[in-house]
Amino acid sequence: MRVFVAGASGALGTRLVPLLIDAGHEVVGTVRSPEKARLVRQAGAEAVALDLLDAAAVRAAVLDARPDAIVHQATALANVRFGSGGLDPVFEKTNRLRTEGTDALLAAAREAGVRRFVAQSFAPYRYIREGGWIKTEDDPLEPSPPASARKTYAAMLHLENAVIAAGGIVLRYGGFYGAANDGLIRPVRKRMFPVVGNGNGMFPFIHLEDAAAATVLALQHDGPDIYNIVDDDPAPVREWLPVVAEALRARPPRHVPVWLARLFGGEAAVVLGTEVRGASNAKAKRELGWTLRYPSWRQGFFAVYSQA
């Protein structure tokens, strides 16, 4: 197929483009700078400078590319730093890419007759915080996110509803790791990421290489559908956070009570540390024929963070 990749120069896009080409696809990748364009061309793809928030430019780029499929991986999360303000300030532009950008791509896809559409969403934090600790795609999403994350939740839900309505595929990825600018490295080294309360909050991870491999497989399937793209081993914060610190050769994380985490990190920090649910990858492995290079963060963290 001829595949239009929005966000080809991002953390996932740079791993996805070579895999698509190796699988025999032609790739047109969007970029935001000449330097990124060179990297995409070096990988063997065509590069197109594009602002995904410019609907007219998106329409022109898609019609000119004449793709058979579109993969939406555009975010604005490079080098971000998470703080006490919650998710919404950090995800402000990414939220626009997931709402306005998604709408622009879907409109262009309809006009160009593109029926195959795959988009990036997110599994962590999202599932309802009651019942079992490992959720499948059939489980409901959390109806009451923390106040500082409501816009981010709404943007992801907008993307998912729009893509499913168009007959596309939504990939709910786990927490990415494997990038040089990994957002965990700095706060863990500085002991700014504590274990909150009982540390029960479950978090599903995925290495970027495994995420890219699953995305290539998803292109071969018809929608509408949703898949959790996570590893085999969702685990509570109290379990995985010390392993990150050990792999980074950093001091162990601090332990703080819930009231202190709420005071300095807000409700979102408490929810992350104590209540969020993990996600199961059984459907993706079964239906996509997906196998993982890093089935667990227990191996992946040391492979990645010991080199950081």
C-alpha cells in the first residue's frame, strides 16, 4: 500500500516508517522541519512539510499523496516535562492534534477515498477505576477523570469516536519507552517521581519498537476496531518504578502519603499512583498475530535505561 504517516518524525514514527518500507509499503511522511525531512528521506520515505492543524494544507497533502491508507501518529510531546499542573497543560497542543488534526485527516481521507485509517490513542489512565485491575477493550472508560486531565481525556475520546465512526482502527498504546528523550529519565533520577500511598496504580507499558510492529500489522486489518497495544505485564507503580531507578543507577524512589501527593501533585498524581487500571493485550496478539520483542518491561527497562 501507499501509506500516509502523519507524525513520521516522532518517537514512534521514526520506528514505524522503516518497518512499513521493509513490509513493502510506499510511505509518505509528514514533518515539521527540514532536518526531520532529511531523516524521513534517509529512511526511504517521501517527506511532506505539513501543519496538521491547517485543514486546507492537510486536504492538499492527502489528495496529492493519493494514499491507500493513513496512519495518524502526530503528537507534540517531545521533551515535555510533567509537573503539578496535571496532564492538560502538557497535552494542550497534542489535544488539538487529536481533535482538529484528526478531523482534518478524516475529512481528507473521505475526499480521497481512503478507507484504511489507523490512529494513535492511549491505554494508561483511561479505563474505569473500579472492578478488575486489568481491562480489555470491552471495558468502559473512566467517566470522571481528574479535573486537570479532563481536556486530555476528552481529546482522546474525540479521536476514538471519530476514527471508529469512519471505520478506522484505534490503537490504545501503553506508556512508551525506548526514546532518547524518555520523559521518565529526568524525574526518576532526581527522585521527583515517588510511590504514592500503597502504590497500587497499574500501568501498562510498551517498547516503541513493539508498538511500531503492531501498527504495521494493524494496517492489514479492516475496521472499525480498537486494540490495546501494551506488553504482557501491566504492573503497579510500587513494582515498576524502583526497577526504572535501578536500571538508571539512580537512588530508589521516595514513598509519600496520599495527602502529600495531593498537596504537591494534585488529584491526578494520586489517581495515577493508587487507582488507575492496566490493560490486556490478548486481543491484539490473537487478532493481529502480534509478537513482542519485549514481552515485559522487566527486560525492556534494563535494555533501554541502562544505556541512558
